[in-house]
Amino acid sequence: MDIAEHVKNLFTAMGFTSVDVNVDDGVRKISIVVDDEFFRSQIPGLLQPVEHLINLSLKQDQKPPYVVDMNYYRRERERLIIELAKAGAKKAKMSKGEVPLPPMNSYERRLVHVEIATNPDLRTESVGVGKDRHIVIVPIEN
């Protein structure tokens, strides 16, 4: 099964006429660009269900799960999360105090953990439950 063609067929079946799909098997990522104004405004709420639907269909063909990005929403969100982590790190170093970040999903929290792990003077903790789960950046006392 050609994954790009399969995803394009799913979107065509949903009534979208202008769909561009790129698949990067190396990092298991599917990038979808849909030229539809209404669709673009709904991406934040649609990304997770569309990813779930695509991965369910891939699972039937015994394919591994893929990360799905639509109209570059996830890529831009990742960039913003990393910038937020860097700003939080800078603030934690300057204030020598804990810096809580806003609630994030597990994927976004992982991005912050990985970014802060590059700094030997800081550590991260995930605190809270459910939709309130967030990261606190903590300076390491030497």
C-alpha cells in the first residue's frame, strides 16, 4: 500500500479536492496540506482525530504508526514549544527559581524535557494530572 495515495484517497472521500500528501518513512511522518479555508480554521481540533483515523487504517495493513502534520500546524507548534522552553530556561537561570510552563500534551512535554536536558544547570519535572499536567523548569543547585 502506498501511504501517500491512501491518505489522499481518505481526504478525497471526505470531499476535499486539493490535497497534497508527503510521507517521510525515515521519521514516520505524514505531512498533509489541504487547500480549504474552513479546514485550516479547524486544524487544532482535527489533528488528533485525523492522526488516529490514519493510524487505524495503517494498522489494518500492519504498518507502524505515523505522526501526522496538517498544513504545517504541528511543525509550527513544535517551534513555539521549543522557544517557550528556551525562554523558561533563561528565566529559571536568571531568577534561580522554578518556572512553571502552561499545560501541554505528552508529546509537547517531551519536546520541553529534551530541550532542557541539553542544559546541565536545569532539570524538568512534570506535575499535575490530565489536562492540567505541565512542566516545571527547576535550577540545579551546585
